[in-house]
Amino acid sequence: MTKADIVKEISQNTGIEKVIVEKAVEAFMETVKGSLTEGNNVYLRGFGSFIVKKRAEKTARNISKNTTILIPAHNIPSFKPAKEFVGQVKEKVK
């Protein structure tokens, strides 16, 4: 499902114009991105959490050049689904 599909689905279910729904979806995504960029997690009860994970510094190998490189510590965004959300998905897959 793409962002356009989400906008279309919400528009059909609520009767709100697609342009307004698209602005709301875009605003939601920008708010989540802004919060994660500042290092703050976003918790949506019953859906899941958008969290910032911290990766430690590590050594890696470039096998094509046979050299060792150092990857510095960094943060990455991650999504952790809520338990009830995971349960619903597991039921549907059966």
C-alpha cells in the first residue's frame, strides 16, 4: 500500500476531500520525522512506537579492497508494533 492508497482509503471512509487528507497524512509524517530527528520517540497506543535506536561504533570489512573500515556510532529510526497489532496480523495470516 502506498501513501496515495492510504489517502484514497481514508478519503473514501471519511468523506473528506483527498487534498485535505493528503495534507493531514503529510503533516503526520513530518511531525513523526521531526520528533525522531530531535531524539524523541513517538508512541501510538494500539498501533506501535516510532523509536530512535542507537547503534554502537563497529569495525567492518570492505572485502573488495580487503581493508578494514570503522563505522561510527549513529542513530537510526525504527518501528516497534504494539502487541495487539502484532496479534491481529498473526491472526489474519493464518
